[in-house]
Amino acid sequence: MTLQWTAVATFLYAEIGLILIFCLPFIPPQRWQKIFSFNVWGKIATFWNKAFLTIIVLLIVLFLDAVREVRKYSSTSVIEKSSPSRPGAHEHTQMKLFRSQRNLYISGFSLFFWLVLRRLVTLITQLAKELANKGVLKTQAENINEAAKKFMKENEKLKRLLKSYNKEEEHVLEAKNKKLVEDQEKLKTELEKTSDVAVPVCIPTRSVLESPFLHTLANTCCLMIC
């Protein structure tokens, strides 16, 4: 295996390892989000798109070269198999065809897994953001629910206080009405008692009438008494 195909095979194995690590169920997306938010990735992010496109172009070129080699040695294998003058050439061509097919699979799967890896990182980042937003919305909903419960309790307390206040006012009004009725009854009884009492009348006697001095004195006394 030449140097370039050794590098492509190593790149393919690294891609497979990263995809398996990303698919581990016990590592949550929030942890990957924290790892992706390191300062190192922020510095690399400026060159990330260019590097991604460059690697795609290289893998496509290698894939097309492997396709060309496969087609070349496939046609050569048929020709050499039909010619009996070179008995070992067919095996040599088959070996080169096997290598070209291996390179085709390596470059094709490297290109495929590179695209899958990019998509997987994007989905993990989006999932971490959605989970964070979900947690924020959940806490907001819980706070709103608690505030609504407190408001309902305060509303019930206010209703109870208003009912008790209304009842107290009713009791006070009833007591005042009873007192007014009692006072009215007392006034009626007093008026009846006063109306039953006789007014004293001053009647002068015969002896008093005979004396003019005593007559005037008796009249003045009667007027004073009355």
C-alpha cells in the first residue's frame, strides 16, 4: 500500500472511531456541546469549512482515481486471460485489480463517513441546544405554575376575608338594628307612661276665695304649681 492510501485508510479508521464515540449512549449531547465550545475549536472554526471542503475534494479525486484503476485492470484482466503466451500476467493483473478495488472502497467509505461525521456533529449541537431550551422552558413553566398556585391561594384568602368581613358587617348591622328597635320600644313605653300620668289641677277653697289677699296668693301658687 502506497503512502497516500495508507493515509486514507488511517483517516477512515479515525472516522469510524469518532462516529462510534459520538454514538455512545452514556455521553449526553450537553457534554459534547461543552467540548465543542472550547476555545480551541473557536480558533479552528475559521479554517474548518475550508478544511472540510479540501478533504472532500481530495477524497473525490482519490475515489475517481480508484474507479479508473478498477476499470483499467478489469479490462486488462480479460485480455490477458484470453492470451496463453503470458501465464503469470493474469495473476499479477488480478493482484493490481484487488488493490484498486480496495482503494476504491477505502476512498468511497472515507468520503461517505466524512459527510456522516459532519452531519452527526451538527445534529449533536442542535440537539444540545434544543435540550437546553427545553430545560429553560421547563423551569419557566414550573415558575409560572407556582406563581399561578400562589395567586389562586391568595385569591381564596381574599374571598374568605371578604366573606368574613361581610358576615361581621351583617352581625354589626343586626346588632344596631336590634338596639334601635329596643330603644324605640323603650321610648314608646316611656311615652305611654307619661301619657298615663294625670296633670294636677289647683282648686281654691272657699275660705281662700273670701279673702282677697289670700285669693291672689292662692292663684299665684296654683300658677306656680301648674
